[in-house]
Amino acid sequence: MNVLIVEDEAVAARQLKAMLCRAGEDINVMAVLESIEATVTYLRQSPQPDLILLDIELADGQSFEIFKQVNVTSPVIFTTAYDEYARKAFEVNSVDYLLKPIEEAALRKALDKFRQLRQTYGGDTSAGTSGGLLVPIDELLRQINQHGRPNTHFRDRFLVHMGQRLLPIDVAEVAYFFTANKLTYLKTGTDKQYAIDYSLDELEQTLDPRRFYRVNRQFIVSHKSVQKVHLYFTSKLKVDLLPATDDDVIISREKSMAFRRWLGE
């Protein structure tokens, strides 16, 4: 079984690939892609995979754009954080959906469902449901727009060390997170700084993406901390944060459009 992974979070992609490898010797991960552009190019130039594991929110937009730019005949398992109402749209014609963070048991169940459909219909998985296994994209977009963005329970506070005490800090007080000297720090809007026992990769999985954005390897910033955005060399962006940072906060050309879109939400 040839599987294509489309996931823009490096940690999640590695975990997903590892779980797939453990799920069966018949599984071959063809590629791990992180953007709409890369996926469209790959599907135009390569044979269609047997199955696609597709994240909805990618760095350069919603993955539904892929279906508008290239003919996709492969069945899809969506990875998503959407609430119960939006999930119903996925249940119509897709193979399955996996709620983030993905549990290995849920992944194996979805793969078993796909194998059963493929066996039942002699490899023609498009016969598995009315209209095929692929989600009707227009209907799915309508459902998602109607019922809103993901409704996951995100972290709402942190416990930080202050001498011999533990101090609770509400997420609403956080301006940004950053790394320095192999440690991770939380900076509040009042310019207080605390070391925390989480990596930025771990934080990215638990913070509300509507309020926080991973701008580069060193910073996760909140909406309210962004004061100015400057055009920088080679289509990059330079961001001024409040409180001010010791290092320049630079956003790569690849992430600049997604950051602008997030900032305008």
C-alpha cells in the first residue's frame, strides 16, 4: 500500500510516519509533503498513491485547494481538529477522519477500514460509498464555514516556577514564546519572563492556532504581540513584537503569506 502524507507540522509528520510503519509491512510511505504547492506538483508528476493522509490546515492554505488544481483519484483520510458538526461532513464520503493529536489505535482502525473497502470492491475504492470515497469538496467547505473553525480544547494556562513557588499564568497574558540557549521561555505582555518545560514543537500542538503562530524555529507569537511587520530581504518579513525582543524576528518567504493571512483573521 503506497501512502502519501501531507502534513506541515514536522513533529506530527514524523509521528504519523512512524505509526504507519508500525501498522503493517505492506505500507510504503511514498513521500511526506508540507504544502499545497508541493502536493500539487507531486501528484502531477508521480503515480497516484493508494491512500492519502491529508491535513486540512497547511502553511499555504486549506488543503482543499489541492483538489481544485489537480485531479485526485486516491481515497483520502483527513487529519483534523474540527468539531462534531464539521466532522459529519467528513463521514459522508471520505474513508475516515483522524482527530488531532492522532492516536495510534485510531489510525489503525482507519487503515483497517480502508483495507476492507479495497478488498470488498476489488481495488475500486471509489465504489465504497455513494459518489466515491473522496469528500465532496464544495459541500465540505460549506459545512466547515457554517460550523466554524476547530473547536479543540487548547491550553489555557501554564504553571511556572518563581523561586520556591508555582505561579499560574493565563494564556491571555502571554505575548510570545521563544528559545534561547536550549531553553524555552514564556514572555508576558508586562515583560515578565519565565522558563517553561516545553519545546516550541510541543507548545505548537497545544496552543490555539487562531491566537498563536509559529513564525520560525525560535518564536511562537500571539496576535496581540505583533506591533509592526516590515518587508525584508528576498521576500521575507521582519516582525516587531511587544515586549521587544533581543533578536530580530524574521519570517521566511515560504511562511510569509500564511503569516499575513493569520494576522488578518
